[in-house]
Amino acid sequence: MTNGKDNDQFTNNQLSKKKDRRDRLYHFFGYWLLSVCLVIGIWSLIILFFAPFLFRLNSARMWPMSTPFLPTTGAEVKDRGWHDLDVVLVTGDAYVDHPSYGAAVIGRVLQAAGFRVGIIAQPDFRTTRDFSRLGRPRLFFGVTAGNMDSMVANYTAHKRPRLNDDYSPGGRPGLRPDHAAVVYANRAREAFRDVPIVLGGIEASLRRFAHYDWWKNEVRRSILLDSRADILVYGMGETQVLEIARRLAAGENLHGIRGTAVTAGSRVQGFTGSRLEEARSRGQEAGDDVPGIGDHGGSDIIKIPSYEEVREDIDKFNEAFRTIVENQDPFTGRTLAQGHANRYVLQYPPALPLETKDLDAVYELPYVRGWHPSYNGEGGVPGFETVRFSIISHRGCPGECSFCGLSLHQGRIVSSRSESSILNEAQALTRRKDFRGTITDVGGPTANLYGAVCGRWQGKGACGNRHCLTPTPCRNLKPGYEKGLSLYGKLHALPGVKHVFIESGFRHDLLVDPKARGYLERICKDHLSGRMKVAPEHSSDRVLDIMNKPSFSVYEQFSALYRSICRKLGKDQHLVSYFISAHPGCTLEDSLSLALRLGELGIHPEQIQDFMPLPMTLSGTVYHTGKDPFTEKEVYVPRSFRERKMHRALIQHKNPKNTPLVREALKLLKKQHLFPKLMPGRKTA
Ligand code: SF4
């Protein structure tokens, strides 16, 4: 029995020991597993915490363009692993990374050349805080008022503040100061005293010499002096800006760069006012050997009347304007000098137009084609919507309309992109999630001049003794209709593209040519979104002559042709016709004639633009001086706001709100008997 008990006890002990061993083993593995999990967990947390920093740092080193927009804050600069930037661009527009926005183009061009670029868009101009946001740029600040002159952006044609700004987030007005380029340049100078400042954009371009400022009704000095900038880029600025960046990086001076203006006696070395004076005292106002003219072989300088002279004397103002226009061509233009007190503004000859391959390269840069995400809360930037699915096909305009600054800014010579480059851009558009199948525009300053050429343009430059399109189109101008139609057809054939529309304005004087019939019919058939835009501007041939536009009879001919083509095609398409009221040369009688003529034609125009004299345009000059600078004949100029309102009211006489103004205008003209004709059913007095 005892043995049996002992055996049982032995067996129990054995079992208990086994169980203990098993429990210890389980505990060991349990703790081991727990430890492993803890270690993995802790490392995971550490990695999760530091991963964004490690990844960003690494990616910034390897791919500086990994963030799609150019940096706009100090943090974004650091995210790229950079300590500083080479160039900081300051713009009066919201930051929209699209080739229609000048600051975006310049930013991308510099970036593609290897420079580190940041953008400060619409900074608070009351302090220097925003201007310091990206730190001190190594090379320069590039300053632009934006895509428009800031005074045009801020004020209506009646000098009232605008209620919205399409180039600002949410269309909010007031985000850019008046004379923005001057204000921004001075703030940048306050923030970093020794950093060079480069001015560019249309505001700088059209105010580079002493100019008439309609908003202040005064002749102002060159913007170079008010802004205290080191150099001004005029016209389209890609080549100039690249050359400026290259020279500053190499420690070279900024003399003699085509398409730029500088002040002599400023921080630019080796080219002083006294040297110029010396040349003049030797009786050499042209043909003098002045250092720094660069590739402008003749190195000759033409002196134009000084700021002090043009401010006091309208004939001197006209003389200066004439000489500026005569030297506007990149192939024949010479260096101009204008005195401002004891200094000079020197303008080097215009930049050569970009060749097709260079133009392609500019438009093929990696634009995001969108507004900066910081504007999402305000619904984005309204101005972007018109270009969201559009493609720029060419630049330059041989039209030379007197009221427009475009031919002064882009030049008369047309440069067109290659078909393959445009097709590549279109293909990229079709890959966007928001693309619904419509390319809204393929155009430039004038839609039907894509591919246009003249034998003189490359090498000799545009004619100085005649216009390309007026009084009738020059026989040597070859519009590129076949090229255009081939392009539109190929765009239409791309997978995902349902429509290719041309929304840019057309030159109707070119389209009345029987040789253009096939082109016009195809455009009307396949490439209009229900309307074609043209700009007859007025019905008086005398006024049209001052505007440098073709005769009204050409518009009437075109209008009839367009309607008959659309009728034949069974298409109900409108002709949107733009008119300008109160242009220099236009009397109340002329506006009444326009109103009556349009009434006879059954046209009731909504697109009336009140004339606004832009700096350095021919019309702006005539407005200021009251004379045509080329013929020196006196020109009537409607100046008072009351009269300007009457001009518009006569043209828009169908609007009942205009009744008192129409009455007043007819009374002044002693033509009250026409009131019932203009405003049937309304009381004459
Ligand atoms: S030849 Fe005719 S198209 Fe050519 S630049 Fe002269 S005016 Fe213009």
C-alpha cells in the first residue's frame, strides 16, 4: 500500500515538475514575444515620427522639383534642403503656376536653368515682413506688378476703385498697391539693402521712359528711378532674366543686355552719365563708342528729349515717343538715352524674338497649371478659369493698334510654337482629372496669326516705313492658315478631345481675303464655341485711322460673310464685336454716327470699352499731347468724364438707364429730333 502511495506521489511530483517546466517555457516565450513586439512598436513610432523629415530631406536633395509649386514660405525652402534661394520673385498677382502668368514663366525658366527660385505673391506692402519671408536671395529680387499695370487692375475707366480683381484669390480687390512695381521694389530694398532688384512685367515695360500717367494726370519719371531698381527688363523677359542671373552669379556687370534698361550713374558700374556727357560734348549723340552695349554691334546711342523737357513740352514728348517707336525693332533698334536730372535712363535694343525651339521649351516647363493650394479656401483665382484648358500657340502681334501696349511689349514679329510641342501640351491636358474633353482656346494675341511669317522678320526686322496690316494687309505677310488648320485637326483627333475651340480674337481684315475662305469655313464649322470675337472698334474711318485699324467697310464685309457661312453651315453662331468709346479723335458726332450705323446693322453692342490711355501707347500719347506724334496734326480728345459717359450712352442707347445722357448729348449736338429713333417710346425731354 505504502509503495502504491509512494508511486502515486512520485508520479504526481513528476507531473507537477513537467507542468512547471512547461509554464516556465510559456512564460519565457510570452515575455520574449512581448519584448519583440514592444521593440518593434517603439521603432515603428520612432520611424513614423521622423519619416516625413527624413523623406523630405532626402527627396529634396535628390529631386529639387519634388514639390510641384515653387517655394512660397521659409519652411518650403527648408523642406527642399536649401539654406537660401538664388532668386526671389515678387508679384502683384496671386501665384498661379500657368504659362499665362508672367511670374510663373520666369520662375520656371530660372528653375530649369538650375537656379533656386521662390515666389512671394501679393505681399503685404505696408511692411517688409513678407519681403523677408524667403530670406535674402543670393542673386536678386525679381519684381513685377503682375499681368496688368496695377493702375488698370485697381481702377475703372472712370478712375473708380474696381470691385474685383480676377488675378487675386476669390477675386478680392485691394491686394496689390497702386504703382505696385515701385512699392514692391522699395520694400524689397528696405528688407535687404544690398540685393540687386530686377523689374519686369508690363507695368515696368510700358513705364521705362518718362511717361504720361492718366490716373495722376502727370508726366512721371522712368519707373527705374522711382523704384530704385538696378535693371529693368522690357518686353517678354525670358532671355534677359537668364542672362542677368548668369552674370550676377558670375560676378559680372549688367551692361548691354538686350531688352533691358538701366540708369547710368547708378550701381551699375563703368557706364556713367559723365561718360555720356563727354560723348555729347564731342558732338556725338549717335555712333559713340560707349562700353557695355554688348552684342549691339554699332554701340550707338540716340539721345531722346529728357524727362524735364517732355514734362514741360508736348512737342518734346511727341518727339521722344516717335524715337522710341522707331527703335522698337530688335534688328534695327538702337540704344536710347533719356536724361533725368543728372542721370540717364539707357535702353538697350529689344531682345531678339524667341525661335520656335526656345518658345517650345518655355511652354513645356513643368507648370502645375493651377493656383497655389493656399487659395483653395477662397475658391481659387477667377482669372485662371479662362485659361485652365487653353493653350498658347504663338506670341507677337503685327497689328500695332494704337491703344494697345501689346505690340510694344511682345513686338510685331510673330513667333509660333511647333505643332508637336502644342500636341504634347494638349495630351498632358487630356490626362488631367478635371478635363472634360474641351480645349477652350488655342491662340495668342491674334488667333489667326498662328504660323504667320514675313520674309523680313528673321534677320531684317519689321518695316519701319509701313504697317503690316493697315491700311490694308501687306502682301508679304503670309498667315499660317494651313499650319493652323493642320494643328487644330490633330488636336481634335487626340484621344479624349471632343472640341477644340478658338476663343482668342481674330483679325477680320485678314479673313475677308478670298484665300482665307477655306480657313474661315473650317473655323466656323469646327472650332467656335458659338461665337467669334472681332474688334472693329469704331465706324468712323477717321477715328479708325487714328486707332490704326482697318476701315469699317471691311468689318461690314466680314460680318456679312461670317453670317452667310454660318447660315450655310446651319450654325447659330454670334459675332462678338468690340468697340471703344471716347478714343482720341472721336467726337460726340462720331459716337452718334456709330450708334446709328450699328442700329441699321441690327447690332446692339455689349462689349464697349471706355478708352483708357495706357502709358507709352500711341493713343495715350495723343490723349496727353492732343497731337498725332507722327503727323503733328492736332487731334480732338474727349477728356471730361461727363463727355466720356455721353459717348458710351449714345452707343448703348438701348439701355433705359442712359436716357438722361442720350438726351443731353443730342441737345449738345442740336439733334434732339433723333431721340425717338434712338429711344423709341421714351419722352424727348
Ligand atoms: S514686309 Fe509687310 S509684313 Fe513684312 S514687316 Fe514689312 S509691312 Fe510687315
